[in-house]
Amino acid sequence: MARTPKKTIEPIDASFDEVAKAVVSRAKSNRTTDISETNQNIAQTEMSSFLLYKSTDCSAMIDVFIEGETVWLTQKHMAELFGVEINTINYHIKEIFKINELDKDSVIREIRITAVDSKKYVTKFYNLDVIISVGYRVNSLQATQFRIWATRTLREFIVKGFVLDDDRLKANNNLFGKDYFQELIEKIREIRASERRFYQKITDIYALSADYNQSSQITRDFFATVQNKLHWAITGKTAAEMIYASVDASREYMGLKTWKNAPHGKILKSDVSVAKNYLDRNHIKELERIVSAYLDLAENRAERGIVTKMQDWAEFLDKFLELSSYPILHDKGKVRAENARIKAEIEYSKFRTHQDKYFKSDFDNEIKKISKI
């Protein structure tokens, strides 16, 4: 039952990893438990007072049964934990089993409770899987606090899980086994063979990170800067600066070195806002070498069974460029991408009139040949 912790019970505000290892304060109560004859043989066990979470206005200290690396609660204790009636808990548990979210046989234990009157009662206990599932369904202040706690501690567990996976990797007994790395190598080789743009291949490699999270700040930063880092390394300009400085309606092909329908097709509006189109052949070869080396690094690490995370890939790009004596971009550049796009489109509108006037299509050339016959 919910109550204020006694002095003999040390409050716990711990990570999931610590909680999972039973960082609990055991308080002897006047009840003991044993398991009914239909269950596995387990010795008489004391109930434990367990601080599942701490909210802003209270702490949820609940009597639980700890066995099999999990905790077990009755419906009554779950009702106290989440601040609702027992019938509400019963309803949600039935719904959980109805949709087969959990296996009923593996999450319920019948435990014989010896009460204060010395009588024994067989009571159903539900494990942590049920507690969490119910906690995410119940609508109450306490349930909200529980969800906040569960989300935070789950996140901690995931982060720590990758550390544990590194340890398992060293012990050759790990979550990232041979199949993981073989599949990773195949994906890296597929990226290498793809027709994706240079910087897109690097972001594709980044997306193979063991802890990849599309919404994380490090991912947003990496995706926002990788193209500029590459352009800066080989030209001393960001992508926007390259476009802004190169595009000119009065120059041959507007200053473009290549475009979608090159060399004989028309230059399109979409061509003039692509920074790579202003790079000469030597610059393109440099980009190819940089990306190829990055892919070599990725494949080498996968071949050696090394788990690579988001932070690793973000740091590797700068380290590789620095070791190769390329300049490193430390800011966003002096020209905004929007300003570069606007200038490019203005120059294109000037160039388009000239292009339309003098452009000869294949049809025009065929007609010209026929007229000479």
C-alpha cells in the first residue's frame, strides 16, 4: 500500500540499470509469501518496499514481490500506485490480454500470502511488463508521473545498453553479432555503389550508426553541415558561397561545369542551385577520394566488428579532413543558402532568354539536315 517511506528505507531516484539490479530497500513487514504448489519452487520471501518513482508532490513507495529479475504487484497495489480504483486496473489488464499484447501465462504468478491473521491467501501478482502496460493506459496524475519516470529511465537504459553491448562485444558474446556486421558491410557496399550524391553517401553511412536517432540534435547538426564541410575542404567556400560567387548569366553556361542534360541539353532552373554543378573535374575527383576514404573507414570498422555510433561518425569526418590537411569549416559561412538560391534564379531568368533564342534541339538539327537535301 502507498505510504511515506520509513527512516529505515532509503529513497531511490535511480537509473533503470540500478533499479533493475534491485537497488531496493527491504523493509520487513508482518507478511511473508510462498509460491503455490502450481508454480516453481521458491523459498519464503519477504515483501519489499520499492520506490518505483518520485513525483513532484509524493513518492510512490509500493510493496512488491521481487523474483526472476522483475517485480510483481497485485491489482490492489497497482491501483494504489496509479491512484485509481481496482476495477480500472482489472479492465486494462483484460484489454492487454484481449489484444495479445502480453502472454498471460508468463506475466502472472499466484503467490500464497500469509496475512496478519496468520491465514494464507493465494493472490495473483503481475510482473513489470503488466505494470508498465497498465501505466501507459491509466489516466491519472500518478500514472502521468509514472510515464515520465518510465520514459526517462528507459532512455537511460537504452543509452547504457549500448555501453553494455560494447562490453559484450569485447567478450565476443554480444548483441551485435556476426549477422549484424555482415549486414552492415552489405549496406556500406550498397551505399558505395549507389548513384547518390557525395555528401548523401556520407549521411547514409551516418544513418547506419548503432545508436542512430533521426531526431537527435547531433543528427540535425551533422546533416546540416556535412555538405558545406566537403565543399569548404576542397574550395574554401560553402555550398551557398560557391553558388553565389560562380553563377553569372553573362558567362558560358552561367558558370556551370555540368548540369542534368549536359553537355548538349538545356540548362534547367533546378541546375543552377546545385553547388556541385559549379565544381570542375579536379574538385569532383577530390570529393570522390574523400567519400571513398570515408566509406573505406566504415567498411574497415565493420569488418573488424567495431560498433560505431553517431558521435563517432560526426567526429571522424573532421578528423579525416584535418589529417588530410584540408581546412575545417567551423561556422555556417558568409552567404545564406536562400540568398544564393535567389541570386541563381535571377541570373537564370536572364540566361534563359538567351538560351531559348540560340538553343538547337535534335529536332531542329534534323529539320536543318532535311532542308539541305
